[in-house]
Amino acid sequence: MIVPHDQALITHIMLGDLVAALTSMIVCLAIQLRQEEVHFASAMTRAAIVSELNHHVRNAVFPLCLAVQKSGDKDASQLATEAVERINVALKEATADALSGRSNYGEDVHSRNGSVLVH
């Protein structure tokens, strides 16, 4: 390609390239912002689902813990304490998985060993 020696033409070409570059950058930034918005909305949905799950599990376990404590059996109380701790660990892991996007709760339900897994 032959480079013109006319200074005004070179300036117009450079300005055209600059406008094209700026327009491309604005479009790319708009696409990135939209993707971040979608990701944030998805993360908030997952957080709400895990929060609801956490609430229901704890409400279901609490009366059992009260019944075991009321019975006064030390072995049963120790077993209940260990079970509650395992539930706490499982809920923390489920929360971390849901918020990181490693698991999508509510989509593609699979069954393994009689339990329901969600991927």
C-alpha cells in the first residue's frame, strides 16, 4: 500500500482509526459490563437458594437437638452434637460451591446412591 504524503489525509486516516478504536473499546466494555451484571444476578440467585436451604435444614434439625438434650442421654447428646457439626460443614461447603458457581442448584438433577445430586 502506498502511504500518501498529504498531511491532511494522514491526519484524517489517523483520526478515523482513533474513532474506530474508541468505538470498539466502548462496545467491548459494554459487553463486559453486561456479562458481569448477569454473573452478579446469577450469584445472588444461588445465594438466595442456599440461604433458604440453610434456613430449612436448621429449622428441621433444631427440634431434634432439643429432644436429645431434654432426654439427658450423654451418648445421644454427643451424637447429636457431631451430627449438627457435620451439617454445619456440609452447609458451608454447599454455600461455597453455590457462590463460586461450581454447583448450580435447581438445574440438571442427577441421582446417585439414592440421593439427589445437583450439578
